[in-house]
Amino acid sequence: ASYFFMTRGTLIAIEGLDRTGKTTQTTKLINRLAQDGKDVELIKFPERTTAIGKIINTYLTDKTFQLSDESAHLLFSANRWELSQKIYDLLDQGKTVVLDRYVYSGVAYSSAKGLLFDWCYSPDIGLPRPDVVIFLKFKEEENFEREGFGDERYEVAEFQQKVKIQFEKFSGQDNWKPVFVDGKNIEEVGELVWKCYTDATKQALGPVQN
Ligand code: 2DT
């Protein structure tokens, strides 16, 4: 008889402030994982096509749409819960799952509006925990002053500053890997992102302790 062992796939979350190249780096990481022979699946949050996702999309794109901050927060969280079983299933099938935004965006954006951090975190407790969270950030605050922020609800420099402060509260978690993008080109950032992934995978193998 032959035995076939399959380990679960890796769960990777990519978080980042606006204008840090998060989308570009997510695409790059996915391509590299595929080249490395991984069966990769991307899930982007908010996932705007589900029942709850459609409401979120309206909320984000139509500034006249009224929703309390608490309601919006719980919808973003519920949107993750809509996908949680799918995430577990993909990992069980051995797939590498890349999440473009996740719990951390959920907490950071809502607490930046003034909601309590712990209150924001609690509806997400129990969701699948990423093996690694790659956080793209600027060292220099003046990057927020650059032009080019978009038109969606949150794409305002002043608000982005507040979001950054909330994101930083996750920096004590052992799966949290910051990547500074200042002055680096796409390839350089890509290498750092890849290193976060490979380090996390090594860590999962478990080094011999002395
Ligand atoms: P994108 O631009 O990446 O589509 O995000 N957001 C996102 C929240 O406020 N809470 C959440 O839980 C998530 C996942 C971040 C759209 C905006 O939605 C914000 C930016």
C-alpha cells in the first residue's frame, strides 16, 4: 500500500495602507506561489458579490447610503464569516489561500472611526487565523499627502493616518510581518513579501528547540 500525506495549505493575509501597492504585490505573490507549484486561491475582502457583500459595496461606493458605523462594521465581519467555511475547505484541500485584506482591516478601519478596538475585534474571533499577515506600510507619514487617493469612502489622507495607528496595534502578534515600501520598487518589495512567506513556512515546520 502507498500512503499519501497531505498537509493543509498555508493561509496568508495581505494588509496594507492605501497606496502601498497592495494589489500589485498580491498579484505578484500569487504568481510566484503558482510558479513554486502551489495551488493558489485568492479571496478579496470585502467579497462584494455575496448577499452581504452587495450591501457593503453600496456602502463603499455611494456616500449617500446611510449605515451606522457599528452596522457597517458587523457587515464587514459577517462577510468574512460568509467565507470562513470555504477558507477552511480550501486549506484542507491543500491549497494556499491568499486573503487581500482581512480581520485586521476590519478592526483598523472601524476603530479609526472611533469604535472601541476590542469591540471591533470580537465579532471576528474564531475566524481562521492566518499563518502570516504581511502588512505593507510607509515609514514616512508624508506619503499620505501624495495625490492619487481615490473616491471611495475611506480614501482620505487624514483618515488613513488614523487607520495606520490602529493597524500598528497588531504588531505584537507573532504572525504579523511589516514590510516597509518607502523608496523601494515593485521588485524589491516583492522580494520582502516573499521572504515573509518563506519565513512563515519555515516557522510552521517547527525548528528544534534547545
Ligand atoms: P478595497 O479597496 O480593498 O476593496 O477595500 N474595509 C475593508 C473595512 O472598513 N472593513 C473591512 O473589514 C474590510 C475588509 C477598507 C474597500 C474598503 O473597505 C475597508 C477599504
